[in-house]
Amino acid sequence: MEVKAIVPRGYCKGVIRAIDIAKKASTLKDDVYILGMIVHNQYIVNALEELGVYTIDRKGKTRLELLDEIDHGYVIITAHGASDAVYQKAYDKGLKVIDASCLDVIKTHDLIKDKLKEGYEILYIGKNGHPEAEGAISIDTNKIHMITNKEDITKLDKNKKYVITNQTTMSLYDVYDLCEYAKKVLPYIEIAQETCNATKIRQEAIKNMDDDIDIVFIIGDPHSNNTKKLASIASHNKDVYMIESIEDLNIQLLKGKKKAAVSSGASTPTYLTNQVIQFLRQFDELDMDTYNKPIIDKSKIL
């Protein structure tokens, strides 16, 4: 099968940094906990637990609430960032804090704080329940408004002055549409798009893929917002499947297909993506010997 490996794909600098920090923390002489998933990939979470770095994550619980489950040792703030209240609570509990926040997320937090001081209210385009959005909104829950659709913008007080920004992993096309709508509806609005460059160029590469591609595989964890956005952008005119690894690849989908494209989310291990690419390249619908999928070597995840 012919395979187009979309470039760029996979790890961004923020993910590499966060994983590096967590791996180094595994050598510390005390217990080490991560406040939520270090990045949104279960394979990475499992690999870090093998090193003795434990993830504290409960569906529906905020970072502040998760801190109640840690009473000693080190706590790692994930790549998604956290509010000042989370840091303060950790310090008050006597925990040693290790910050693995993505530098692009910190940049957005700094922008929000500066604009609040200037008297603006903030419109934050993001996904409800996402830890990055949680960290940003909790900077000031009274003056930062979560925006998920145009209706959220319509409900706002048109007499106030706003700055609109966004979760760094959002679709740049969705963000653009919401920003353009906000400009039409709100007379006092300043645009400060914060989609990180890594997200932007990956999304553009997906949108501009070859016309003759029959099928697209996006490799990534179902928790990963940036992975889901890649799949969403690709699905406008392609047959798209989001899978976590080679284990989830349904061979029946390949029958009758000539050319596949493969990309992956910013938190997807390169090893997992390469396994899929290599398997597809050797696949021949008429040769049953090419149907055997490889086993995942978990020691190669990190």
C-alpha cells in the first residue's frame, strides 16, 4: 500500500519537555505524583508508572480537588498548566512542585493576567472540562468567559470591552470563525489568537493533504483534543479513522484502498505512529502474510 506520512506530526516541544521532566523526576528520592495526565496519552501514563511516577486523575475532578489525594512528596503540574490557586494549595500542603506546563500555555496565562489588569474581560475559546481550559478559566472565574459556540458570544454584555483568546490545541479554523463572529457582535473586542504554532502547522498539513488519498489514520489518545481536531479537519473530504495504536487498526478498512495518509496528535509517541506507517507500507491486500500486525514493545514508548 502507498502511504503518505504527513509532516509535521507527533510530539510538539511542550510534550517533549513535559515527558523529559517526568522521566527525570523518577530518579528523585521521594514519591512523585502527576496532577492529571502529564500529556493526553495513556501509553505514556502507563510507561511513567513503570518508572514509579504515578498519575492522579479522576473523571470530573478539578486539579484543586485532585490535590486532596496527595499529602507528601513531589507533584508535577502537567503540560496543560494550572491556576495560581493550584500552586498555592500544593505549597500550603507542603508538597514540592515540579512545573511541566507548556510554555505556550504559560504565555496565554500571562496574556490573560495582563489584560485583566488593563480592565478587559476575557473570552476563552476552549473545550469544557479540558485541563488547559480549566487552568485558564480559574484565573478569574468572574471575568473569564468560556466560549464553545456562537451562542455563548451572543449572550455577552455588548457594552464591555473584551479580549478573545483560546486553548492552544483548538482548531485554528474554528477559532478564526468564532473570532470573526465576535468582531461582528461585540463593538469593543480585541483578538489575541493563541493556537500554538505546532498545532497550527499540523492542522494545515492535514488540510492540504493529497487529493488522491483513500483513507486517513490519525494516531492518538481519545482524550487528546489536538488529535481529535486533526481527525475533524481531515474528515471534511476523506475517510478518517482515529486509533490509539496498531492494535486498533481494522484491516478490513484497508480492502480496496490504494493510498493511505497517517498523522498523529502532539502527545502521541513516535514509536506508535511509526508502527502504523510501517505496517501499512508492507500491506498487500492479496498477500495474507502481510495481515499480521506487530506487537507493541512497551519499553519503546518513552
